[in-house]
Amino acid sequence: MRHFGHIAPEVRKRLFFQEPCEFGTDSPARLLSAALGATLYSPATRPRLADDIVKQADRGVVSMVLCLEDSIGDEDVPAGEENLVRQFTDLAARPATPLPLLFVRVRAPQQIPDLVARLGPAVRLLSGFVLPKFTEERGIPFLEALTAAEAASGRRLFAMPVLESPELLYRESRVGTLEGIFRAVDKYRDRVLALRLGVTDFCSSYGLRRAPDMTAYDVQVVASVIADVVNMLGRADGTGFTVTGPVWEYFRVQERMFKPQLRRSPFLEGQAEELRAALIEHAMDGLLREIALDQANGLLGKTCIHPSHVLPVHALSVVSHEEFSDAQDILRPERCGGGVLRSAYTNKMNEVKPHRAWAERTLLRAEVFGVANEDIGFVELLAAGIPT
């Protein structure tokens, strides 16, 4: 699979200076962690789950989480597990077709080896498990269960811990909780693909819910947690992990208090005024702003609960030609000694040593999401990716 693989090759050629690379379930973990993109959640109880997975893959989804936790009722868990096994078996019996990376969000450690055993040969379609309310104390049993299931099945399985517990939110316990989380994920580093932020649970602890014209970064108690998570778990010195952005809850807005947050000019230039109107109508202007703030704060990818959120995440993850040019200049071998140079676009300073980590991350993002042509912006990428 590849990002934007659902659009025609001739359209990709027009959009991309460097097209997104192909990747699969057996690709290196470093590549997969950057390639997750918009991870679409779906309740595991959906009766046509196999068909839904194929349909979303055809629309550009490259990672999905099939949820047995908060998205279904306690009484529905046994039926959800049975449906999950049945739908995986159905998928495995179909002719080979590109599928997203598939993860299962479980409630308890014992579900991991149990589900892996029940999946049988269909386990080859499974990429790993999402681990809820992760702390050192609660998380270690999940990671031990995953390791045992991996050994029993012979299948490489990844973990994606969700950071959403009150201990992480409360100031008096935050640092100790983060230190414990680091110890746990560092011990199992080879199996931890990414860390996911559970901002809805953070808001719940204070009876909060952000409005569609607010981002997670406007809720200061939440923004402070995101900053500390990136500070301690997302460092670029080789000790950090990929941290993904929080879920966006809205997909249609009846009434708004503030002005829309999308400037008209990029859409006028791209002759896409109708697209701008549709994005505003469906609360996508707030989503686009939050994605930009995710990236500015060191997050990559995003949890999504609606298919319409996927394309905006991917479009804004594509590396611009200007970013690519700067990153390549900074990483040229002859500049390993440092120094300062004017960018090829003659609009900024590139300082080799301080900007090196940014450049390395940018080239990894360029590999999985591609590099846009000089005259291509996010409006063109959005418009080209919308199913016709």
C-alpha cells in the first residue's frame, strides 16, 4: 500500500515531485510508525466489518483500529470478539488485495493471546494491538501478553499504547507517570510502534469538551499534557517515540460562534471555493488547524473516528517542495561540520546543526507521504483525493 495510492497514477505524477513510497505489514518499524497517518477507528461489532475495511482501503485509509474497548458496551464484548474473528477469517479467504495496517484495541491483557489463537491463519492480517489507559503498572501485563502471543503465533505484532489515564493528567503525578511509561515502552522498544494520545479522556477528568471551533491546544490543561508527553517521550535524540495527534470529534456543525478559520485565497487560486465551503460546513477548518498545530508540536498522524477526516490528515502530512529542499540542503554530507546557509527559496536561514533533527524527520515524512510539486499545495491534494 501507499499514501494516495487510491488516486490515478497520472494524477499522482502531476501532484508529486517525489511520490509516496510503498510499504506493507513487514516494512521496518521506523517506516511504519511514520506512515500510520490518519488511523481510523471502528467498533469491532460492525456486521460488515470486512467489507468496510476493504472500502476504506480503496479510499486511502492505510491504518485502522478495530475497537473492543470504549466504542462498544461492556455487554457487547463477547459478540465483538466473535465478530472480529469471523471478519478476519472472511478477509483472509478473499483474493489478495491491499489492506490497511489492522490493529485491535483490547480491554484486558488476556484478550491478546486469546484473540491471536482464535484468529488462526488469519493472524497474518493483524499488525498489533492498541493498549488502553497505559501506565507502567497497567501496561507491562499488556506488553508481556503481546510478547507471548507473538512468540506463539510466529507473527510480528506491534503495540500502540494509549496515554489517557488521570495519573498522566494530574500535575502532582504526571512526571512520575511519564517516567514509568518511558521505562515500560523503552524495555519493549522494538514492539512499540507509536504512542497515542487520549485527549477525550483527559477532558473527561475535568468535565470538558472542546467546541468545533477550538483545538486541543486551546484547552490549556490538555495542551500542557501534550507538551509534557512530547518533552519526555517524543525526543529526537534516539530515545523518543512517534506520538500521534488526538482525535477530532466533529464531522458536521449546525452553528458556530467564531469566523471560519480557512483563508479564501488558497482556494481561489486552486479554483476550489466549493471545497472550502464544504470543509467549513463539516467543521474541517477546525480539524485542519489542529493538524497544523499537531505537527508544530511534534506529533505525527492522528486518531480519526470519521472517514472524512482521513484525507485532510494525509494532505497536510505531504512535505512541501520548499521543506524538502531545505531538508536536503541541511543534510548534505559536505555540511556535516555545521554552518548557516540561505535557503534555496531565499526566504529563511537554515542552520545545519540545530535543524538537522528536523531535516531527518522531514525526509522520513517525505518518504511515506511524498513531496508535492512546487506549484501544489494542500488544496490541490485535498481536491484530488476526494472520491468522485
